[in-house]
Amino acid sequence: MKFTYYLEKITGVSIYPIISLLLFVTFFILVTLWVLRTDKKTIEHVENLPLDND
């Protein structure tokens, strides 16, 4: 039997892809807003962290 057969038998299984998409879009929007609102000095500090020997 195929995996989709078992998914068809679960009541309300169609809500999971919608919830997953909403979580992804929300996370993506929040990260984008955080990046756009972050101070340039903070971004320069974070991008130079791998190069610091301290």
C-alpha cells in the first residue's frame, strides 16, 4: 500500500500543509523584517565574526 492511502484515511489531514505554509511565510517575513531593521554596525560585526582570531 502507498503512503497516500494512509493519509487519505486521516480526518482533517489537509490542514497540515496549510499550517506548514503559514508557519514558513510568517518566519520568512519576520526574518526579513529583522534583517531590514538591523543596524549596519551590527551586520558588520556579525559578518566579521568568522574572520576574528580572538
